[in-house]
Amino acid sequence: MSAARFFVRGKVQGVWFRASTREQARALGLRGYAHNLDDGRVEVLAVGDAAAIASLAGWLEHGPPNARVGGVERLDADAGEAGGGFEIG
């Protein structure tokens, strides 16, 4: 089981980024969350198969059609931080 935390910057709030991330993560069988941060970034926690996390990481580089991703930072995370599904908040 792998876990990663991503911080996505750019035009990523108000463009369905979190909901689209949830769809992608669920399709990949990942648990975790996507949350808006006060500084305009989106924080994503992904827990599951390393290959699935890598696929999500690639998707985060572009996001949904209306997003304009300026960069993605990836950090190691603790798998215990995720609940049973993939949530947005």
C-alpha cells in the first residue's frame, strides 16, 4: 500500500477540480481526499496501489478541462490518514 500527498497550484478552484479528481481516484481504486486550501491550491491525498497513484499524479498535472495547473508538489504520506473512500471537502 502506497500513499502520496499532492499540492496542486494554478487555476484549480472553482473549475470542478476536486470532483474530477474524485472521479479519477475512484476509477483507479484509490482512497483519500481532495480539499481546497485557503491559499488557492488543492491538496490531494491518495492511498492505494503505487501504479494507480502514479496514474493519478499524471492526471493531476493537467486536471479537468477548465483547470490551468501551474505545478504539482508530491510528498510521501501516511496511508492511515485516508478513510474508506475518496472524499472532497
